[in-house]
Amino acid sequence: MRVSFQNIKKQLQSKRIRWTLVVLWALVIFSMSHMNSVISWYLTGEVLTVIETGGVDSETTFEDKMASYEETDTAYQMYLLRKVAHVTEYFIFAVLLFLAFECSLSAKNAFLATFLTGVLYAGFDEFHQLFISGRTGSIVDVGIDSVGLMLGLLSLYLFRKGMKRYAS
């Protein structure tokens, strides 16, 4: 079977599939936010190690890793990585939400509904973190999530505009 934009679009036509993907991604975001601060920080450090070295460090103890993550440069890199993760999570969320809303709304209304739903979910997610050990809710993170939403929507807009131009 040849992979094309039309084939992919046909496979995603079902509202049920699209909304299932939205719910699954919302659960991914929720589960990442539900980790306590120690686990979350440790996983961020592991991802940073993979990015820097191309592999996992299985020889260093948990305690030594956690101590190394507190070094100024590493802590700053981890902070940036976490903010990039926020943008990426909500970029994907925007695409999935738009595809779901697009089934029953005009494109303009789907863009608006996507942004508003995404911001509300980001606020809910940050509020949820207030109840997780060692985590805090942050209005700044809602703003960063909103940047991810806007970038996702901008990418969709440009992609759709390009597809129209290509089709004509």
C-alpha cells in the first residue's frame, strides 16, 4: 500500500479515532505531570544523558546521578529540556485536538476551540500538579504550553495552506 496524504486522511476520518487519540495524549500529559519531583527530575536527567551521549548510563548509581543533576550547568540544561518538553507536548496536543474538532466545526472554529481547550487543559494540568509531592503548578508553564499550542496551530495552518497551493 502506498503511503500518501489522502490514505492517511482516510484512516483518520473517524471521529472516534480522532477523539481517542486526543484522550490518550491527554493521559500521557497527565501521567507525566503525575510523577513526583524525584522521578520527574531523574527521568529528565536520563533523557538529557541520552541526548548528550547517545546512550544510557547504566554504571552510575541513582544517588550519583541525582547529585550530578544539581550541578549548575546540568540543572539549567534540564530546566530548558523540561520547557521544550512542555512545548512539544502541547504542539502534539494542538494537532490532535484540531483534527478532532475539524470533524464537526469549521476550520476557523476548530482553531479557536483547539486553542481554548488546550489552554484550559494546561491550566487543569498545572492545578493538578499542586497536589503532587514536590511539584508546583505554574502560570508560566501554562504560558509555555500555550506557545506549544500556537506553534502546533501555526504549523497546521501553514500545512493546509501549502496543501491548497499544491493541489491547485
